[in-house]
Amino acid sequence: MAIKTIIEPFRIKSVEPIRQTTREERRRLLEAAGYNLFLIPSTDILIDLLTDSGTGAMSTEQWAAMMRGDESYAGSPSFTRFRDSVQAIFGFKHVIPTHQGRAAERILFSVMCKKGDVVPNNTHFDTTRANCEFVGAEAVDLPVPEASQPSLVHPFKGNMDTAKLAQLIERVGAKRVPLVMLTVTNNSGGGQPVSMANIRAVKEICARHAIPLYIDACRFAENSYFIKQREPGYAGKTPRAIAQEMFRHADGCTMSAKKDGMANIGGFLCTNDDAVAQHERDLLILTEGFPTYGGLAGRDLEAIAVGLNEALEEDYLNYRIVSTAYLGDHIAKEGVPIVQPPGGHAIYIDARAFLPHVAPTEFPGVALAGELYVEGGIRSVEIGTLMFGEHATMDLVRLAIPRRVYTQSHIDYVIEVILEVWKRREAIRGLVLTHQAPFLRHFTARFRPLAMAPARPATP
Ligand code: P71
């Protein structure tokens, strides 16, 4: 085909105004928020790239399906449509709806893990790690070594280090490993995909020790598309067939439907194990609700049932992956250090390389995110020392792209803002943490700026 431009594969039927603020206003707002962008009202944000979770635009088909939502407490046909849609892709015997991904995690870990257990993952995301630790288990990250080198290009940087997995199971004993998890795509590690070969290899190791494999499926459609593009033998397969194959290797999954479920809320937990499912449903009733709604409205179940299929459409996935890379490529071309190659749902700026004069203990990611806000009203999120403390191997600033929300000119604006901050990077200072919660501290932490030069006083 002669035409190379990839357009947004939709037209816009409902619009939501966004509000410009002045640089002075933003400086004041940032200070009032203790330099934590979570604490700024969204009406004071121009382009919100905090997360791709629950922030997508729904399609006309999803809105139409919502009108069919049946709000019966028990046995709603909306649940049947939801379950059938999930099973057609994920293939698991039991489908348990939850209000979002972390509820699925909490129930899974409560049922499967106890104090002293060890849960390996390519990289736990924040809520997964917190829920795992909350039941007294140890969350162990086993990414491949390539994952911790931001500038290194590798097709499947989301892979788990299988040699390390085998060693870990050998060392602690299979009895202490109630499950192994794979996060597709690997969110904490740059939105990087996991290959089918890696899923197969991890499953083989698990099978040898009779350990179930669970997939954290949040961005399963994007992962499927990367496999199609990058893994030999998959170019001719549909993303749907690839997704089905991925889940055939697993014994269950957790899912936040706020990502590749294309919904604003929702999630689910799947398993093939009858006894585990029974126990999970009992816990579900305690806090989430009856097993045919799990804390969701019938309307939400309908939106997810349709959204899962839309996330697997090739036109959509092509636009999604290409438009995310567009942002990454344009800033990388000017020298901005990013995690390479660009991820599926987000671009991750390497804040340690962007601000080499700011030590990790001075939160370079938080400082950079604050400057992007002051410069252009852009909200991003730190994935680094604030989010993961001692477990952080990188300090990243993630620019997550909500699904079907922003146009190319919004992204061109974001590129310009980042390049302006890049020009004045040497003047950006680090931060001092002044308040933190006992877990998931990034949501509510507060900071003050480090004093101007000399950056550190000669005496404490
Ligand atoms: C993301 C989120 C949501 C979030 C988390 C922390 C700060 C800001 C936004 C949520 C995930 C995820 C993976 C791989 C489980 C969850 C929990 N991600 N696994 O990336 O990425 O799902 O939010 O529905 O509870 O912005 P949940």
C-alpha cells in the first residue's frame, strides 16, 4: 500500500474539554501536593498519562452493551455473557469477577499462599507485590538480565530468567512455592513483552515440580501482538489465537479489565482447580459480592465482555503499538534516555540517565515527573525508588497512554514538553521524602525540594 500514515482507527462522537493552566498555577499546585502528582486534582491536569488503567474511551458497542446490563443480584445474563467472553479467550474452567485486578490478587494470594512462602514473578507490579507480602509471602522478581539495562534493545525483555527460577525452586523447595506468576506485559520493567517460548519454558519448570503457573494478564492483548510481530512462527496467527495459546500454558490468571479489558472498572480471577475456585468464591462473597457479579454492576460485566474482543482487533493493536512507539522514538531521537524498545502501553523515561546528578535516594523519577507537570501540565508516574524502595533497580518515569483517548497532536505536544525539560535538565533538583505510608507509599507520599547548591550540606 502506498499510504504509510497510521491513523486513529476510530472517529470521535463525544468530547471532554481539557483545561490549560499557567506555569505559575502549576508550580503552586505541585508544591501544595507535596510534589506527588497523585495528589493533584485531575481538573488541573492537561494531558493525563498517569495510567492506562480504567482511563480508556469505550466504544459505541460497549455503551450499547451497557444498556443491556442486567442488575439482578444472582444469575444475571450479563454474567453469562461476561463469563463466555472470558472463557473464549482465556479458556479457564472457573471465571470469578472482581472489582479490579488487586481484588483478584488479594483473593488468589489469600487462598494459595501463607507466611514463609515464596512467589516468583518476572517482575511483580506494586499491588501484586503488596498483596503477596500482605499474606506473609515473599515476592521474588526474576527478570532476565537484559531487563535492567534500559537502553538495550531486545525483543522480549519481559521474559523470566528460567535458570534463576529453577535455582530458586531448588533452593527453597517446591513446597514453599505455591505458584509462579508471569506478568504480561511486564509493567514495572518497561511494558516489555514475554515470549511464547518463555511462557512454555516457565511452564515446563513449574510442571516438573507440580507448581501452578498463573498469568497476570492485564495487557495480554498487547503481549499477543508483540509475539505476532517478533516471535518466529507467529506472524500468520491472529492476536486472539496467540492469546489463547498463551493461556493454554497456564493454570489460572488474574486480570485487571481496566487495561486490555477496555473497561473503566473490573477484573477477574480464573483457575482450572475446582477446590481453589470453591475457596476463592467463598472469600469473594465476604468482600466483593456474589459470584455472578463480584463487586461489579451488570453494566460493567457487559462492557468487559465486549472490550476484551475489541482489544484483540488487529487494526486497534497496530495503532496502539505504533502510536506508543511514535512518542518514544521522537524523544529518543533527541537524546532523551528511554527504556528500549518502546513498550506497549507506555514510554518509560530513564530518570537516572536523564538526571545523573540526582542520586536514586533523591528520587530522580519523582523530580522529573514534577517538572513535566510544571512545563506542560502532563501527569506521569514514577516507577522506581518511591514505588519499590529497596526492590527498585531503575528509576523510571512512565508516560502511560490511555486507550483510544488522545490524538497524535496531543502526543506531539507531549513530545515538545519533554524536550523543553530535557534542555534544562541540569537545573533540576532532587527531593526529600517528608511523609510515607507503611505500604504502597507512592500513592500518598509527600516531598520537599532539596536545597539549592551546594546540593548536600558538608555536615549532617
Ligand atoms: C498501572 C496500574 C494501576 C496503578 C497502580 C499503581 C499506581 C497507579 C496506577 C495495575 C496493575 C498492573 C499489573 C501488571 C495488577 C495491577 C492491579 N496497574 N497487575 O499500571 O499493571 O490492577 O489497578 O485493577 O487493581 O497504572 P488494578
